[in-house]
Amino acid sequence: MRNGISIFLNEKEKKLLKAKSTELGLTQSSYIRELINNIDYIKERKALNSFISLNQDLLKELNKIGININQIAFSLNTGIKQDSKSIKDEIKELKHLLKSFNDFYTENLGVKIIKRKGFRK
């Protein structure tokens, strides 16, 4: 049994649909069916969404640590006494976050982002 649906596209999307379906030698309906039935595409899209979400979370954490390190540097430069434990904790947290970034990119993209010899786990 065939069921019809209507979709609304803007002019750019309509042209793109036509071009992509023509490029593959498919009707527009067939092209859309191929897209929604393509399990690999769905898996890749979910992986990409997860990657983007994790990246955003890691960048937020990195930003927070950077702000804390700037505050510590400001305190040290102005002569305000800073607890050495908090400085060490911030550096330890930053190293941990950088290692997480590195591990994630190495496992998922095969790329090492940390190449400095001075980086310690």
C-alpha cells in the first residue's frame, strides 16, 4: 500500500533535492526514500551529533578552567596571596581535560591534538 506525504521546501532546498536525485539517477521520491532508509547515514549522523555535543561540553569545561587560571594569574600578578593547592588543582584539571580531548580525537578521528613533549598525563 502506498501512502503519500507532502513536504515543504524552500527554493534552495528544492533545487538541491532535484540536483542530488538527478546526480544519482533517481526520482526525487526515490532519493528521499534512500535517505530515510540509509542506516549508515543515520548512524553517522547520530555519531556526528554526539561528537558535536561532546565537543561543546569539553570546550565549555576548557573555557571554565581557562577563566580560573586567568583569575589565579591575576591574583599572583597583583600580589594577592593564592593557595598553591588551588593552582595545582586547576593545572591538574586542565591536564586531565586536555588528555580527554586528545584521547577522544585520537580514538574517533585518528588525530593527536597534543604533540608537545612537555605534556604529562
